Amino acid sequence: MLYLSAGGEQSLTDKLKILTDAAKYDVACTSSGVERKGNGQSIGNCVAAGICHSFSSDGRCISLLKILMTNECIYDCKYCQNRCSNDVPRATFSPEEICTLTMEFYRRNYIEGLFLSSGIIGNPSFTMELIFRTIWLLRNKYRFNGYVHVKAIPGADPEQIQRTGFLVDRMSVNLELPTAEGLRVLAPNKHRKNILTPMRQIQTGIQNNKNDLVLYRNAPKFVGGGQATQMIIGATPESDWQIINVAENLYQKFDLKRVFYSAFVNVTGDKDLPALTGGPPLLREHRLYQADWLLRFYGFRASELLDEKRPFFNVMLDPKEDWAVRNLEHFPVEINRAPLEVLLRVPGIGVKSAQRIVAARRSANLTFHDLKKIGVVLKRALYFITCSGKMMYPVKLEEDYIVRNLTNVRDRVQFGSDGMTYRQMSLFDDGSFDRTVSAAEQLQSAVGQL
């Protein structure tokens, strides 16, 4: 068969080096999202937060044995290092080889699950059949009960996608680029309709399966961890406003669990791709992830965060801070009375902190000292809150004033007319440390690389 003959002279180690490196731009930094305990017969289990996270050399969060079935591909997407016109080493795993690798890595406690994607070898249906065969063997022959996330191949036979969905915990279909126009320019072999069709099939399958589980408790689960997608950021000229609106529509219309954003890395040097003189747009990716969390957990709408007149996020402020300073009429918020949905809109207050505040204030009025113990980040929140009608310091509720303090690296907080400065101490403070922070260091800090 084709998958056995491709790269047949290569060792398993050679294939592993090629196909793990080829998979590094597929984002999969996710916990399992499902509860499945060990059954005493199979190997492994799967709990909601059971996937360990680590970081690759380029700073990306990885959590699984993340590999491609093959980096052979019939498509010629201009941004992809595996495109058919690229001169790169090629390799293809057989289903048995992937099963062997997964089990050996799992037994050594290196991984807790498998993320399997693939280039298109032969045609979409043939590729999807290989993926199904691999997961079927892993579940039935090797009795692997751990987490499995696979990519559904657009254009594949729907029956193959359906069968695979009953074996895996999560499936994803890459949207690739935010708009149909971007696909037309950079991925002429791919079409938006072909991508959205399996998304809709998976969504329908999940909904039908929930109904089946109500009627039949022992019915097999279909994609129990939900589906996800990924968009490349920076390869095409879409604004943050366009991207976040696409994400909101995907959450609402396709019930996605996650939208992943992947900062564009120019690995092919194609003339139609942006030059990226400043490197991959990692800070932009970071802001989009922050905004994505606001959509999913904090009750925000895309139209509140950006609009046509203001289509990009502020690089100096996170999206919640940026929203707050532009909507000061909603502040200050009284901590001891504000409902949960209002607390969630205060910078420095996360979901868990807001829930703890609501629970704790039932027995006593909270103070700023209490908020610090609860986990509120006061250096951001103090501009927007009161405790029993009083602010922590005599701050001015003015946009310019708050923005200056939030973005001031050396003096995070400046208060009062007495000339006193309140500054958060750093690890390196010694009374005479007076070196300015460079722009490069600010960027590294913003994206978690410092």
C-alpha cells in the first residue's frame, strides 16, 4: 500500500524527526476537556485537566505527541513548508508505527495523549482512511484509553469522519486563514465551503450524540471533547476586528470549543507572503488569545472590543484594560455589591477571583487586603474598584492618567499631590538600579519569553 512504500527505507527515528518538526506549526495547546477514568482493562485514562503542558524551542505550548501521518501533500499552499513544490525531506508513518510510538512514549511517561494531523497523500479520503485506521488500531489492538486529538480532512468521505469521531476525544478542521479571499490568494486548492462542511458535520454529530446519551447511557461518545480550529495570523491583511468577528461567529454557529491563533512564520519565502521584518507577530497573537478568553468566559462581544474605526488591539494594554479605559462611565465598581457579570469586566479580576468575591462577601464586607488574598491583581484593578465606597488610593478616573500608569514600566502607580511614588518592587531592586528597559525586552515580557 502507498503508506507503507512512502519513505520505506527510512528508520522510525528518521521519520519521527521529520514528522514532529513538520507538525510544530499546528497549534494544540489544550487540555483534554473530557472525563474518562481508567477501566482496568485498557492503558491510560483521560481527565479534564489531564494533559501535561510543555514548551517547544520556539516558545509554543505543546502537550501531546504531536506528529503528522505524512508531510507529503498534493496541495501547494504558499505559507506551508509541506507544500508539494517545497524541496524538503518527506516521510510517511504507517498506522502501526504511530501506534508503536504512542505506546512507547506513553509507557515512559513522556506524553499523555496523541495529536495526529497530516498532509494530503493521494487524496483527502485516502488520508482520512489512514487516520481512522491508526486510531482504530490504537484503541482496539493496543487498548490505548488516553487522549486523542485528530485533524479531520476537508473533502474526505463524511462516513470516514463519522467513524473516526467515535474513536477520538477531539477533532479539529483548520480554517487556515480568516477569510475566503485569503484562501483564494494563498491556498488556491482549498475552499471555504470544503472546510466548513466537516465542521458542520462534527457539530451535528456532537449534538445528536448528546441526545443518544440521554436515551442510552452506554452509547459511544462522538468527539466528547468538542471541536476546534486554527487560523494563521499575519499572512494576510485582515484586521484584528475581522479576525475576532470570525472567531465569534465560529463559536456561535459551530459550537467550537477553541479557536487557536498561530502567528505567521515565513518558512517558504514565497513572494506573495509578507516579509515580516520584525519577526512573527507574537504579541498580536497574544492579544487575540486574550480577547478570545474575553469572548468565551467574560461575557464580552467582539463589537465591544473593536470596530471598523478602531480595527486593531492596543499593543500596550491587554484587551480588557483597553475596553475599561474607553468605558470609564461603568466605573468605579463597588466590590461588595456588583454582580458577577460586572466584576468580570474589571481589569485584574479573573473568573475564579470574581467567583471567590461573590462567595466571600456573603459573610463580610471585603477590603483591599482581602482582595489581594483572593487573587485580584490590584496594580490593575485599583483604578476601577471601590471597597465600601472608598478607593485604594486617591486616583483620577481619567483615561490618559490611567493609561500612563498602566503602561509606565518603571513607575506602575503614581498617586497624590505630595510627590510620593508607589512603585512595585522588582527582583533586581537594590536602591541604585537605574537601567531603562529596552523595547525588545518589553516585547519579550509581553509574550512570556523574558
